[in-house]
Amino acid sequence: MQFYDFMMKKHLGKDTPVGDLAYDMQYERERFPRNDESDHRAGRLTIKRYLETHNACSACLDSFEQAWKSYVRFERRQNRCDD
């Protein structure tokens, strides 16, 4: 699952900082970068650069880092279950 899809499924509509990020991502859905699920490091950097170049505040960047860690844990659990 891509980070974008994870955020829409798990956080959109929640009244939290990560939920706010999900809302912003949905608003930018046509331009928001999608990651390759097989390369978490590159995906994280691509999305972080996108947020930084669009003047995301430090709280938004912190929320992204928190959400990204949750996403990676989710992906690891999913991969274990698929084996």
C-alpha cells in the first residue's frame, strides 16, 4: 500500500495533526507524490521534500514523520501476514 492510500484509509477525517495532514494530502491528491512501496527510504525523502518545498510548517513535518513510522510498521505487519 502506498503512503497516500494508508493516510486516506487510517487517518482521513480524524481530528488530529496526522488527520490534518491526511486532509491536506487529499486536497493535493493530484500533485501529492506517491511512493514505491518497495523503497521506503526513497519514498520518505520524496514526500518530505515535497512538503518542505510547499512550505510545510514544523508541526506538519513532525506529523509526517510520525505518520511515516506508523506506515512502515503497518507495511511490515502486512508483509509478515502475507508470508
